[in-house]
Amino acid sequence: MENIRKNKNKILILLIILACVVFVKLIFFTETKETGQKEGGQEDAPAEQYSEITEGADTFVIFGVDSRSDDVGKGTRSDSIMVVNVNHETKEIKVASIYRDTYVDIDGHGLNKITHAHAYGGPVFAMDTINRNFDLEIGKYITVNFGNAAEVIDDIGGIELDITSSELKYINGYIDEMNQDNGTSSAHLTAAGTQKVDGTQAVAYTRIRYTAGGDYKRAERQRTVLFQMFEAAKKQSTTKLLQIMDKMMDQIGTNYSSGEVTEILSYLAKYNMEETKGFPNRLWGGTIDGTWYAVPVTLESNAKALHSYLYGDEDYEPSDKVKEISSEIEKVASTPNEELE
């Protein structure tokens, strides 16, 4: 029974990895973390063996760091930022992208792009920056290596994507780049429409940024691939998930302990991820002192929108600190409102 429980816990960790791995843009590298010993060949324990979590919620942040070295801590920018809320009462998972160029206050560094917080102080400092600007209380993070993302997608049999004609114009160039970098031989896509894609093609899709919507649309594509991977992973056998887990366990860094992962995610495979959104959902995109930013319009209203989306909290009132930061941003960049919903 203990071996069965260990295998179940590893599969749950894998589901997190599969949900996280699609968010990173390039080939990233690894961070040491605690993992359990493999106990292969066991089947899932029956659901009734575990105490179901029926109330409360857990929120964590996913970082994808833009690094071409083994260092994924301080000194590397977070190219992708995702806040994930797991609601145990409604059995729903919500994912909020925070655009990397979002103009926020970084403690000790003033107003700047949120992506730089990770470079200044690593994942904990970046997590605190999110909390500081959006009144969140996130205490856990997962840092993901995208190096094996294409391989994982291949291992789960590919995923289905609806490729538009505008995306088709760019995706094959990214496929060529990835084939050259990784020694793969994925084919070009020849027509728009819903189709099954392999790992290289899926990752190429997440890198498209030159269609209408730019980086905002790219973040939406990342969330789309996340959803498709999550759904595909839930359909895999125990044996297949354990095999994929062996490949992926060395590719993430996290401050979750194995016990916390088990407690929070024991029923994750049964939950639904029905909605994802990008934030700021109202912003102005433009240059300040020659640098392009995604400026929240306003930070205060975006914090309200984020709390409403993640937690259904319609009565949330931003803290004095968030109001203060919001006022400082408005002084620097009084902007028109571009709504992205």
C-alpha cells in the first residue's frame, strides 16, 4: 500500500508539471529540488483510499525563466508568469497570466516590468512582487524547464489545436527553428483549422507573437496549450504517467514539499480547468522613457478584477498599498483604456 501511495503522489506531481511546462518560451534549464524514490509498476490506489479535500482553495505561481544556463534563480527574468488557483469546493482550476511587461512597483527598484523582479531577487522575491501589487498571499511557486515540453507532448500522443490562417503564416518558421535547435524533424502545417499537432508544432504555436494581439495573444496560446495538455494527461495510464514523470522530475524547481503536493493535489486529476484569463485585463501598451510597457489601467481596478476572477470576491477592496502604487503609476502614465477580455 505504501508503494501504491508513493506512485499516486508522483503522478499528481506529474500533473502539475504537465500543467506548468507549456508556459515557458524557450529552452530553459534545471533547479535542484526534493523528489521521491521511484516505485515503478504500481497501479493507482482507489479513490476511497484518500481523504477528499472539500473546502478551501490553494494558490501558487508558475515561473518560466528566460535562461540559457543552469541558473533559474536570481539573475534570470521570468518570461512567463501564471497564477493558479485550485478551488477544492467547486473542483475548479483557474489560471491567470500576468503579462511579463506589466508595469508594477518592485520593492527597492521602483516602477518597472514585472519580469525583472525574478532577475532582481529570484522566485521568492518575484512572488512577493506579485503579492505586493495585487494584494495576493501566494506562498508557493513552481519554476519550469521547457526543454522537454515537446517530448512530453509527444509522449501523451499530441494535442489538438485550432490553427488560424494568421497563425499558419508564422508557425512553420518556428517549427523550422525548433527542428534545427533540437534535432527534430516535425513537418510543416499546411492548412488552418483544428488538427492534432506534435510536441514541436505545439511549442512553436506558443511562440507566435506577431499576429494581432502580440504578446497578449501569445499568452492566450500558452494557456490554450496548457488546457489541452492537462486534459490529455488525465487520460493517460498510470504506467505512461510514471514514465513521463521520470523524464520531467528533474526539470522543475519548487518550494512545495512532497507532503504539501499530496495534500493539495490529491484530487487534481478530477478537477476542471474551464477558464483562463490574462492580466492586466485593462491596460495601455506604450513607451515610457523609450521602453515599452503594459501599463495597468488602473492597477487598483485590475487588482479588483483579479480577485473577482480567481476567488469570486466581488466585495474585495484594494489595500492602501495597492492604491498608493496605482496612484504612482497614474502619475507616470496617464493612459487611455485598452480592454482585453
